[in-house]
Amino acid sequence: MTVGVISAMDSEHRQLVERLQKKEESAYGNLHYVDGMLGSNRVILTQCGIGKVNAAVGATELIRRFTPDCVVSTGVAGGIDTCLDVADVVVSERLVYHDVWCGEDYEYGQMAEMPAVYEGCAFLLKHALSLNSVEQGSRIHSGLICTGDQFITNRVGLDAIKRRFPDGIAVDMESTAIAQVCYLYNTPFLSFRIISDTPGIEDHSAQYTGFWETMAERSFLTTWAFLSTLPDKLQL
């Protein structure tokens, strides 16, 4: 099958590119693609940039140009549940916007005339969670990912999200936007996010910087394990 993989940041994207086989590169406008093989699966990597608009554009162009069988968003997220530690992995059972309000006719977080909550692909989710039985060095959790155009750094921001979405376990700036595009194009989707920081701790900035300096490369091996063990056909 063909798997589309979207990363927001160069540091995430580069580690995946290095491991693809039979690579070919292309560009359309400002978006660049690496098209290669991983086992029997074709994988197309693209780096969309940070934030919801960049993510939506990246997902739209990826789907229109390559028609992947599924789309996976990889990268990092902030952990907003006490069960999470830095370098753990969160996969999207459900996804929601934490910064959208369209009036009293809609739920908080719901874009007008769109679902209030988006569902991750059950097959991809099950496959991701199965990696917990393999020694990968990172625990994998499933739950609600909350997306907004904010980098959450303090307890005030965290508490505001948890009041609206008490079952939220992670925050990022891209996943739900990609989920919305995949919903519109009827394309199975999963967000696969490594916890880089836990907003609200006293020295949050040092924690986030420390992740990239000491843990990032090891943690992304879990992302690679997920992609490299995907079967060659979706079972929906």
C-alpha cells in the first residue's frame, strides 16, 4: 500500500528520510516530497511546517498528488496527562481542536458543519498499540489529541485545555487539521506523536530543549518501528 507521512519540523522529517530505500525527490510549489520504499510499502514523506494551516495544505496536496491509502502524522506533542512521561508515544484514538469556537449551535472545538471530534483509523491504532508488546523503549498510549495554534508552556494554558477536554492526553499544532482533511477526502488517518515535554512543570523550556538534545533520536526509533512493520494492506 501507499502510506503518506507528514512531519511538521525538519528534525522529525530528516530522521525518517534517512531510512527510506529507493528514494526519489520531487517538489510542487513550496512542498517537497521524498518517495521511497519501506519493505513492500511505498512511503511518501513530506514536511508541512508548523501550525494548522500548514498542516492542512500539506495534507491536501499529499492526498491530491499521491492518493495514499492512509496518512500518518508524525512528530512531537506536549503531554497533558499525568500518565505520560517525556519520550512516551501518543496515538490518536480521537482528535479535537482546543482553540475553535463557532457559537452556541456547536460544541467547543467544533468547526462549523464539521464533526466535533475526529476518529483515528482503528486498524492503524491497533497496530501502533501492538508495539507495546515489543521492546521499543517508549510506552505507547492512545487517547484524545487536542490541536491548536498555540505552543502550550505553562499551567494556565494546560488547565484551560483540560477544563474543556478532561480526557485530553496530548496537545500539538497539526494533528486535527490533518484529520479534518483526511475526513473530507475519506482517507484513513493516524497521528503518532512522541511526548517532548509536559507543560506546567517549573522548568518547561529546559525539558523541551533536553528532549531534542538527549532523547529525540532514540524516541523516533519507535516511529520507525511503527512504519516499518505496517502490513501491505489496510484492513478496514
